[in-house]
Amino acid sequence: MNERAGSWLPKLQEVGERLAEEFMTARRNPAAPGVPQPHELRASDADRERIAQVLQDAHADGRLDLVELEERLGVVYSARTLGDLAGLTADLLPAEEQPLNLDGRPVSAIFKKEQRGGRWVVPAELGVTAMFGTTKLDFRDAILQNSRIVINATLVFGGLEIHVPEGLEVIRVTKDKTVRLTKQPVEPGGPVVEVHTTNFAGEVKVKEPPKRKRRR
């Protein structure tokens, strides 16, 4: 046997991720009519400033000349949607460091750790797979595509870790029961994340912000 020990792992990860994506695509429900796609969501002033800061930093260290900077800033401050902004920094930072992430593809962790966080758009339905690995989803600075987010999680000796801001409720739905995973109170009618799990020895953890101390 000529292959070095452990050289099969990247191949196994690639096959597992491809199968997981195909499975999640088949499992995904059609998008609800009237729900805007991530690139169609309206951009905020804070989103524009995030992009502008990256462009200014790129100009400061010589990656953009003054003409390019002015051209891109013109697009930034006239942008209406997140899609108008997303491509302006694509050639300046690697994917994991982009100030805005519109990637709505399934998240898979096959024999590794995978995460999605920062300023990202959470699609109304998201597929997650963790097989002998851990997937971390950070919602603290995320934009929710819908007030009700459905996560279809397949966990095989894997874990799903969810970080939430105040006011976001997380519930876990299985064949047998529905369990509320967040402990802190939320406003009626507020946003909710439903985690639908198909698992074998899998675990779902939710990290909440610390409780505020009451003023005396």
C-alpha cells in the first residue's frame, strides 16, 4: 500500500461533503413566495461602512489606487441591496474574512470543524451536517432572511454549536418532541430558529449572552 497513513482523510471529507450537500438539496423545501433572497435584502448604513472600511484599508496599503477607491466608494454609497455590496471586496480578502457573506449553501463538517459567522445572511432554511466533526453557527451579527429559520441538521457523532444574541429563541424539533434550547425570555412573536435533527450520537449546544444584572 503506497498511500501514506491518513492520506485518505481529505478524500473522505470531500466525498462526505458532496453527499451531504446532495442530501440537503433534496431535503430542502422550495423557497416561500415573497421571501427575498440574500442578495436582494436591503443594505444598511452599517453594512456600507463595513465595506467602505475594507476599501480604505486596501487603499492605505497600496492594493487599490485612488481612482479605484473612488469608483468603488461611489458604488458603496449608492448601493441599495446587499448584493450590490458583496462583490466590491471579493479581490481584497479571502472568503473567510469578507465583511459580508451571502453564502447560503449547506454547512458541512466531515472529520473537521466548520463555522459560519460574522456579518452573514442566514437563509430561511439551512442544511447542516456534522459527521465526526463540529459545526458552529454564530448568529450574533447575522442578518436573518426570515423571522423563522429552519436548520435541517444531520449529526453523526458530531456536534452543532449555535451562538445567539438576545431575543433570538432556539428550539429543537425531533420525531418525538420539541424542546426549547434557549433559557432567557424572549418577546412574543420574535424571531425563532428551529433545529430539526436527524442524528446518531449527535449534540446541539446553544450559547447565550450572559444575563444582565438587575439594577437595584
